Amino acid sequence: MTGAAPPRLLDAKGRIKRKLRVSLTDRCNLRCHYCMPEHPTWLPRAQLMDNAELQRLVGLFVRTLGITELRLTGGEPLLRPDVPELVRMLAALRSEGLQRIALTSNGVRLAPVAAALRDAGLDDLNISIDAITPETFTALTRGQLAPVLEGIASAKAAGLPIKLNCVVIKNANEAEVLPLTQWAKARGLPLRFIEFMPLDARKSWSSEKVVSEDEIVALLSSHYQLKPLPRASDPAQYYSVDEDYRIGVISTISKPFCASCDRLRLDARGQLYTCLFSATATDLLTPLRAGASDAELLALIRTAVWHKPAGYAEQPGYVERPITMHHLGG
């Protein structure tokens, strides 16, 4: 990086923003019910940011606002055939202060492009896998497990660091906690369990369906020796497992971590959501296409971030908004 570091991007509660999640598409090739409506409608492609628009906005966040970590999400980002090219383009921002480019995928289309992503400059990826039992996986996603496992194997063979994410829902896949842990532990693959959040597109969430961090730990403790590890800036609380593995739990519902949130989200339409639970967004793409200057765009971003809400911790429950999780990413 050259020159002085950019000023810190702060909200009114003193939280510094370091991470930007960018959705590349609202399209997905799975139908996880906690993410997708029963009959999704896709955004017209003309409404989505093209690569040049994405590069300009992300460049402002990095070089001027101090964002150091990017995560590319969807929908399923690998439905865009140009993701390796996009990663390579964004990697040029490393000289401006960018430190990490990550990607979140369902893994279905990962195998053919894993090596290309690594060569383009991808640092690591998260793969969503909510069951290791094929029948349960299909019931949850309407997809097949085999391509996901192939994608995981290909990414590992390519030398890409991997984390596995599993959303745990009571009476749906809580029985997968132990077998998925056994499978991941045997392969040395980091695994995180995520509490079911009230963001599903079908309004099926209820507190009774949440498998809490304490419940997940109790399930694991029936088979393993668990010890909590010191909490870091990561949203997950980590535990050592038999002293030779570690597992994470993201407990947004039972133990919210909103007070330390350092993330922002830019959806595929260039809408800036300052919180995963935000009801509204700030449109950056329309003014960009209308010829807004960098200074004008930066003013919109700073104002939106300054007014970032406190988060789920202060306003638990559903958020009424016109988009669902497959638009915004996790």
C-alpha cells in the first residue's frame, strides 16, 4: 500500500467498518427454504452492477474508506461465469490497502473453477453445507450433495483455504450436527454452525426453531471434549474439540454480537445495506449511472454508515423489507 492510510469508516456507535460483502447475483441453483422464496423471481440483468461499476464502488470503499476485506456472495456467485476474472480485477486493489478477497458458495459449481479462483487471487472461501446425509441435504436444498463434496475436494486440492457453514434448524437438520462434525473433523476442514435467523423468505422462522449455541455445544459435548476459546473479532465463538480440532458457532439470536459489527453489504443492484437486518438501503448505482462524482458517492456512503442501526440485539424479530436473503447474501 502506498501513501497514508484512509480515515476509518465509523458509525454513530463507534463501530469501525473493515469488511464489505458484495453480492454478485440474486440467482441461485439451490432452493434452501431459509434463503429462497418458494417461487423466486430474478432481477433483470440490466439492474445489476456490471464489473466496471462494481470495481468503481469497491475501489472507493477500499482506497478512500479503509475497507480491507471483501467477500463475494450471492445468490450463488459462481452462476456468474466471470468470477475468476472479477477476482483478478479486484486483486489489483491490494496496492490500495485491500488485504483479503473471499467468496461464499454453495459449492455446486466449484469443482471446475477452484484452481482458476486460486490463480486469480482468491484468498479463501466459505462453503454452505447444511447436511452430510444426502437425503437430508436434498430435503433442505432440493439439490444433490455429491457436486458439493466434489467442489470441496477440488478446492482443497487447489490449495484454497475452506470453511464450512451449516445453518441449524430444529426438526430439520439438528441431527446433522454430530455426523457433519465427524466428517469435517476427519478431513481437517473448519466448520461453523449458524443459528437460524429471522430472515427466511417464507416466514417460517420462530424462536422454537432456533438451535442455540448452548444447545449445539451440548450436542457436541455428548461425543467430544469441548473447551471455549478466547473470543476474537470473528463473529463465531470457537471451541476446541478433543484438543486437535476447533469448531465455531455464530449465535446471532441467542448471543448477538452487534456491538462489534464491522461489516457492510452491497447487493447486486448497488444497494448499500449497513446491517444484515436493515429494512432499507442506500442506492449507490443509480447516482453512479447518473454521473455522480466520487465525492458525491462517498458522501452517500458515509451518511448511510453513520446511521447504521444497532442491529438485531436491539430490535429482534422479523424485518419487513422488499428483498430476501438470496438478494443480499449472508
